[in-house]
Amino acid sequence: MTIPELVKSARDGMHKAVENTKRELSGIRTGKASPHLLDTVRVDAYGSSMSMAQVAMVTAPEPRMLVVQPFDKGLAPAIEKAIRDAGLGLNPQSQGTLIRVPLPTLSEERRKDLVKVCGKLAEEGRVAVRHARTDAMNRVKKTEKVADDEKSRAEKEIQRATDDAIRQIDEQLKVKEGEILEA
């Protein structure tokens, strides 16, 4: 691999870590309803485990209410069970073809627990970014027939990409913590 390819590979790995962290954080409940809250819920349908987006449309018509509309009306009980068993503290209510999911207000203790969970997810993202950096740095050092100053330039570029990715994760964490702690 050439030096530019190594740098691009490192950037791609870091970008994936940032996006994964963003997706994980979007699944954490805040005080407001968000259709992304149910993204991590898996539904047992048609003999396999499927994501919520594959079996239903999720909307947030009110600040404290999600509405789930199954594509197949026969899946409503399975969707209801999946939401209840997802560990999100939600209690769905079936109304014919619609499933309403009211979001209870978060207690102060629950908010603090959610902030801790967010911090843990952000740290996992930072670790993934650092892992991509370490891998790239080791590959750059092992590259043969390349001048030392070019290796040094590549290492600086990889470090800049690392700092940028970690800054993005920290910004996402700060926004999410603000949403959770907002009364």
C-alpha cells in the first residue's frame, strides 16, 4: 500500500467509528420523541430477526409519543413485544393497526444513568478511532522505499485526522448529554 492509500484507509476507519458512535447515541432515549429511538430494536418476523425499519414506519407526531405503523398488520404483536423487551423502558399500546409508544418523563437518576451510558459509548468510539490510528501508524512505519520525511508527513496527517474524529465524537456526546439533561 502506498502512503496516500494508508492515510485514506485510516480516515475511512475513523469515519466509520464516528458514524457508528453517532448511530449508537441516536438510539439513547432523551426527553423528546425521536423515530431513531427504535432503530436498535430487533423484531422477530418471518423466521428471522429484522430491524424496525424493515417491518414498520416509525414517526414522532408529538414530543412524547412515537407511532409505529407495521407494513404487515400481522406483525403488530411481534413489534409490540420487541419494543417492550428492548430494555428502553417503553410500554407500547396497540390500537388496531397502529402501535402508540408513549415516552414517560425521565427521572433525574435515570438521566444521570443515560449520560453515563452515552459517555461509555463515546469512549468506545474514541478507542475505535485510536485503534485505526495505531494500525495506520504501524503500517506507515513498516512501509519500505519511502523517505522518512514522507512517513513523518503521513503520521502528522493521520494524527490530524484522529484529533478531528475524536473532536466530532466529543461534540456528539456534548449535544446528546444536553438533550438528556434538558428538563
